[in-house]
Amino acid sequence: MNRQIRQLGIFLVMCYLALFVKLNQVQFFGAEELNDHPLNATKVTQAFNRPRGSIVTADGVLLAESVPTAEDSQFDRQRVYPQGDLYGQVTGFFSFKYGASGVERSYNAELTGQTFQQQIDGLRDLLVDRDNVGDVRLSIRDDLQRLARDQLGQREGAVVTLDPRTGELLAFWSYPSFDPNLLSVENEEVVTATWDVLNAAPGAPLRAHQYQDRYFPGSTFKVVTAGAGLRTGTVSNTEPVYPPSSGYVAPQTNIPIRNFDGGACGGALPVILAQSCNTAFAEMGTETIGGPGMLDGAQAFGFNTDVPIDLPAPAQSAFPTDVASNPPKLAQASIGQNDVQATPLQMALVAAAVANGGKLMTPHVMREVRDRQGAVVTSYEPSTWLEPLDPTQAATLREDMIGVVTNGSGTAAQVPGFEIGGKTGTAQLGDGQRVHTWFIAFGGQPGQVPSVAVAVVVLNQPLSGTGGGTAAPIAQAMLSAALTNPAP
């Protein structure tokens, strides 16, 4: 009997030890992973009653703050968003039931004073009875954000504007958007009903289309193809010269790739980029560069890689990895069709890399965090993410993109007094009835490193729509405003 009791005791002790080890493993080694898991709202909802800092734009416009609630309220504070849907996909929401998204999620620790430095400072603040929360100042300019919304109107699409020298996002808008005030109220029934409506709404307004959705980039991807050719040394501004053609037939198929207007075009790189010549670029990618060079070039610009933006859940832009064994797919991919998909942010970064001498800077929305006394707690230091081109290659492609705006398909993007380079794109959709129209660009003072890069996509346009006709004028407005009115 005593032997059985001892065995039972040993068994219970072993169970306790196993449970103890597992709990400590979760607490000390798995806590960060669990806290950062996108489905875990507990980390945020625990902070719902805590003091919380504000979010403001680069030019000081208030985007989010916590205000006292009525005495009979369930919570001490409620999050409010004075600008409504204008910044919904940037700030995100802060909801008791659904946690947080956007900046509210990425910078939750800073907003609630939970970083290590803030907690150290908080020990001092206890003596003077004040909150140690952080106020997050973004890089986004309110004037440019409003202009992006006005220019796109009620057309589905996105506008991304950034500084190619630093990676700072200056405007980050997509339509449709949502008003985060609708999700921050304490009435659970109202919040649940709103959530269901937003999730069922056309255009998926809760998704930040600027960086969480991918689209066929169409001819804007020809900038990447040209970059791949320059990287491999198989393409220059003088060689090869592609003969005029109205149809290119890749190996292993008898279906020709046609030019947008059905006509013939050809020439060296500056000419075919300005004319957006499908036949020449399909041949370039398939026969001049080849599958391995195209894949390497696309990935050098950030395709098939997570973009390290300081916002949650960015989509990964995609370039097919099997093109070396599939020439017809490679031909289509070389002109931004088939399985090539890109976020608007990704295509803005492509333009930015060309503008910035081949260096692609890490994109970000946070400029700095300040405490309630106005002292800077932390600031974002610009960093290089990728270097898809060397300075000579970037200078070549930069001049070619300037030619697109000077005398090619992108003349609608010209800004008097400034040097503008760009690339149009019109991506055909599978139904054959609609297109996505694109324009990517950069601009600055002549002879200087461009200070602005932009990507515009207007979705689901009629077949008659073109990037030069619908997206380029929006890009022109953004470039003009950003260049003629210096950033704060």
C-alpha cells in the first residue's frame, strides 16, 4: 500500500514539475510570440483603461486621443478620432472587443508608456503624479493626405507618397476607408454590428489597400524588368535594339503578346520605356535577361519578401519563382501580368529606389515619440532596406523614367520647374472587361536627389482607361503639392 502511495506521489510531483516547466516556458520564452500574434487582442484590451497618448501628423493635426467618459461608463476613457475616416487605415482602431490595428497596434507600448525607457521614467513620474504615456508623431502630412483623398474621390484605389531619401511616408490613403470612432465606443452591440457591416462592405474598407492588398502592376513593372537587365549587364541604353513588332511569341506557345494599341514598337531601352512597348519588354525578360535574372531582379526590389514597414500585417508582393522553366509565363511576368502582384507601397518603393541612387530605404510612418512634457523619447532613424541597383544603374534608369514624363506616356505628370520621372501602367484583369490603372513617379529639383516618390492605382476602370489618363494626373497633383510646399 505504501509503495502505491509513493508511486502516486511521485506521479503527481512529476505532473506538477511538467506543468511548472511548461508555464515558465510560455511565460519567459513564448510570451512575446503570443503577445504579438495577430489574433491575440488581450494585450491591447488589458490596456483599455490605461492612460493612452495621442497620435498626431507631422504638421500637428490631432488624429487620436483618449477622453474621459461619463461617471456611469464601464471605462474611464474612450478613444476618439477627430479626422474620421481620413486616417482610419493609418491609425487603425482601438476597440475593447476587437483589439487594435494600424499605429494603435504597432505603437501600443509607446502610447501606453510600456517601453523599458518609459517605465524607468515612470518611476520618477510617480513622485509628481503624472502619466508617462507617449504621444506618437507621424511622418504623414495632413495637407497631402487630404489631397490624396480628394484626388482619388470615390474611385477604389490607393495613393502612396513618400520621401525616397528617408523612407518617410508623406501620404497613405486608400478608398474605401472606415471611421475608427465606430469601433471605439463601449457599447458592445453597436461595435459588433459595425464590425459586421464593415466586413461585409464592398471594397473591404477595414483593409489598408496601400500595403495589405496586391494587384497586377501592369507596365509599371517594366521599371523592375529594366532594372534586372541593367543588373545583369545584358541591357543598356544603347543595346539591345529591339526591332519594331506588333506581336511577340515566346517559346513554347503560339499566342502572341500585343502592344496596348495593337501597333508596332521597338528600339533601345529609353524608347521602349517611354512608349511602354509590351513586345520589346516581353522579349527582354524572356530572351535577353532570362528567368534567373528576372527573379533575382524582382527580389532585389523587394518582391517575395516581407516589407519591414512599422504597420501590422503587410502583404508580400509576388513574382513567380518558376519562370525559368516556363517561357510563356516569363514573357507575361516581364510586363507585370500573370502571377506578378504588387502592393501600391511596393511600387512606390520601386520608384523611390531608382530616385535614391539605387538605395531602397525602410518605409515608416512614425517620426518620433514624445512624452507629455514634449521631450523626444524615441525617433525613427532612416535605414537602408535593400540596394537593388548601383548608383550608375540607378542613374541610367532615372533618366529613362524622366524621358517617360518628358516625351512618353506620362506627360500628364509634368510639374513646371521640377524634374519628374515616372512610368504608366494598365493591368488587364481576368474578366477582360476592366483594368487597373497605375502611375509611379519621383520628383525633385533638377540635378538633385528627388525628394518625393509616389504610386497611384485606380482599380476596376473601363477598358478604355489608362495609367496616363487616370492615375498620372493624381500623381501630378501629389508631386506638385509636395514639391512646392516644403515638409514641416
